[in-house]
Amino acid sequence: MTPRIIDANVNLSRWPTRRVPHDDPARLVATLSGQGVVEAWAGSYDGLLHKDLASVNARLAHECRAQSGIRLVPFGSVNPAQPDWEEDLRRCVEEHGMPGIRLHPNYHGYALDHPAFAQLLALATKRNLVVALCLQMEDERMMHHAFRVAPVNPAPLVAVIETIPGIRLLLLNSLSVIRGPALQKVVRAGDVSVDLSSREGAGGVASLLEEVPVDRVLFGSHAPYLYFESALLKLKESDLTPAQLRAIQEQNARQLIPAAR
């Protein structure tokens, strides 16, 4: 039986320094659909470097609506270090109907102790948005020499999360950046989940469940930058129960964003 999967971590548009397989939206959707994905939460690679995020988010919303093979859910980019970021957030919600946003602090030039970061999280929570915080987009060993971006330092996260009741935070590409007791502390601080895209090693997902409750782990592929099949393999080679698989593949994501009516 083909599994039903919600992929919480895909991107549209083009990776800035090279072409990657399936970076055409139609081909990406066909690949996801063929592997049992029924819904994918999509950011835009354009959100990393483009300054006009309003246009980036409008294109993302349009492209998600244009694809019919699966449900593509747009997550707009917001940069709290830019002037008038509140307007970008408003447009994500009121004009595009987005249920979440994506943040890229290392590409946008601010740390997690920046006052505007906490202000953005608080306003997003007030608007009932899921905030997907990307701690890393590319392994530093793979970066172009002129395009080197350090991972986000997660150290201030706990203090920020504890000041915002009701926050729903999803850490993407995070498990090579934060792990062990530091990860456990962040997850315990509030409604914080992680995707499995950056978990490495034999039995990596099973060992992750020894650190993080199963209801805080979401399936995420980081496609098309990473091969979608590698995320599936992480599940297959871990000794998971059917209930754990269902939770990771679909149920946990559905708790964050209900099915479309």
C-alpha cells in the first residue's frame, strides 16, 4: 500500500548556485506524487537572496495554485531585518492565505537574539501561523567559495520561545546543527517540531525518537536540493512501528495544518 505523506520541507524556483534535479515545479510535483506525497509545504529559493519578498511570495502562491498533482502549501519568506516586514507578513496571510512562513536568518543577516525576530514570532503566533525556521540550507562543505553562509546559531532560541505562549515552530534542516540535550531543551520550551531531512547515520530516525517525542517529528525531504528518496530511506532503514510511521509521515503535520476544506 502506498503511504500517504505530507512533506514539510520542499522549495520551488532555482537553487542560486547550480541546477538541481526536478527544480521545475511540475517535475517536482510528479516526483512527489509518485512517492505517495499528498501534500507538500513549499518555500521558495528566491526568498534567500531576493530583496523584494512581496514579489517572491506572490510568485510562490501563484505557482502552488497552478499545480494540481498534490496540494502545495505556500510558506512565504519574511525578513524581520528589512523595513516594513510587517507588510510582507500581512500579505502572506491576507492576500495569499498562507498558513505559515519560512525564515532564513543566516541569509537575511540577523541572529536569533535580534529583537525583531521575537517580534515576528509573536505577530506570527497572533495570526495563528506555523513558523518554519531554517537553521541551514546547504552543508558548508558543498558551498560555492563566494557563497558561504554559516548555519544559524540556535543558542538564543529557548529564551525567545519561552516568551511567546502558543508559538508553533518547525525547525527545518536543523538536526546537523542542534542535537542532544540542546535539541531536547528547545523542543521542551514550547510547541516545537523538527523535520528529519538532515538526520544522518544508520537508524537515524529511530535514535532521534530517543531524544525527541515522536509527535514532534515531521517528514521533510528538503527536495529538490536533496533527493526525495533519501528521506524515504531514512524511514525504511529505521526500526519504526506502523504507528510511528503514520505519525511522522502524515499525522503530526496534520496537527499543525488541518486538511483543506
